[in-house]
Amino acid sequence: MRIGSMWGLAGPLICSIVALPTSAEEDGATIWGPDRASTVKAMKQVVRALGVRSCLYCHVKSEGRVDYKAETEHKEVARIMKRAFVDSLVARGDGELVLKEEGKTLRIRARHEPRGEDAGIYITMVEEPAGGEPGRTVESRVGLPGSGQLNCATCHAGSVHFLPQPGDE
Ligand code: HEC
Ligand code: HEC
């Protein structure tokens, strides 16, 4: 794996790599932007992309104020989505992730096809209920981003659950 060889080569740097935080640092840098202002701007785009009502879809209040640093399940999902489907889908050509929720497992795979008549992003989601019942597989295709820059809205286009649900025509 690429990460493995990086660690191997970067002996003297390991300390600084380990010191990198997984969450925001004091200067306000997050996975969404280098500082607080750019993070909040990006967060507003995420809210719009998912079509959720408010920041509280992912964040929680404590003592009357939103505690943006507190971890939640949806924050973790957003991180996984960003890593697999925004940061590396175009670069690698495909991405895959697994979400465990409400007694089921979702395996979502996306493939990026940049050229030709078939250009688009091909998504396969396998939904497996707990307890060994048969699951269902949903396949869908979304168009490439017009701007050229893939983001949450490329797939979600204003709704969290954008794939056909059981019973949809
Ligand atoms: C879909 C989930 C999601 C939504 C909706 C969302 N956020 Fe976030 N937010 C995150 C994640 C994930 C992080 C953690 C980023 C990191 O760890 O680098 C975060 C971090 C932040 C931070 C930085 C917190 C810190 O650690 O210092 C701020 C500020 C923030 N969000 C503001 C907002 C605001 C304002 C809104 C509404 C406009 C919003 N967020 C909506 C997922 C979300
Ligand atoms: C390559 C397509 C793709 C991209 C890009 C993408 N997602 Fe998703 N996301 C999915 C699919 C597929 C699902 C499952 C949808 C369904 O259930 O209908 C999903 C589901 C979710 C869910 C709900 C998970 C749950 O608990 O049911 C959240 C939250 C989410 N995505 C956040 C994000 C955020 C934030 C971004 C941008 C950082 C993002 N997604 C980018 C494909 C994508």
C-alpha cells in the first residue's frame, strides 16, 4: 500500500506525522478548509448538497450552543464520504466504503468514468440487513460535475438518500 511505503521512507518524519490531529487544530483547520471561515463556508455547501435542514444534522448542541467539535455518527459518515468519494474517487477511478447503521450494513461503491458516451459516476449500493436476511442491491448513475470539481452535491444533489428506495418505480 502506498501509505505503508510512505511510513517506511519517512522514518525521521514519523513524529510530526503522528502529531497531526484527526480533527480541527487551534488555527481552525479542518478537512473542509484551512481556517474557521473557509470551514463554515464549506459546511454551508454541505448542508445544501445534502438538503438537510440545519447544521444539527451532524452537530449537537450542548448548554444552548452548538458544539461543533463534538463527535457524532453523521460527522463520521461525512468524513468517510469525503475521503472515499470526494478526495480520491477521481484520482483513483473508484472508491468503496462501508457504513454500519440501524442494524444494517451498507456497502457503497462508486466508479468514475470520465470519458465517452458512458461518462458518469456509477454507484452500486448493497444493503445487508443484520441476521442474514437477503439484502438488496441498488445501482445508479449520476452525471459528471459540470464545474469539473466533484463534491457532495455531485451525487447527493439536494438529498441525503438519493438512490431509489424500495417501492419506487
Ligand atoms: C454532513 C455533516 C455536516 C453538516 C451538515 C455540518 N457539518 Fe460541520 N463538520 C462536519 C465534520 C465531519 C466536521 C469535522 C471536520 C474535521 O474533523 O476536520 C465538522 C466541523 C465543523 C467545524 C469545526 C469544528 C472544530 O473542530 O473546530 C465547524 C465550525 C462546523 N463544522 C460548522 C458547521 C456549520 C456552521 C454547519 C451548518 C451550516 C455545519 N457545520 C454542518 C460535518 C458536518
Ligand atoms: C460518489 C457519490 C457520493 C458522493 C460524492 C458523496 N456521497 Fe454521500 N452517499 C452516497 C450514497 C450512494 C449514499 C447512500 C444513499 C441512499 O441511501 O440513498 C450516501 C449517503 C450519505 C449519508 C447518509 C448515510 C446514512 O447514514 O444513511 C450522508 C450523511 C452522506 N452521504 C454525506 C456525504 C457528504 C458530506 C459528502 C461530501 C463530503 C458526500 N456524502 C458525498 C454517495 C455519495
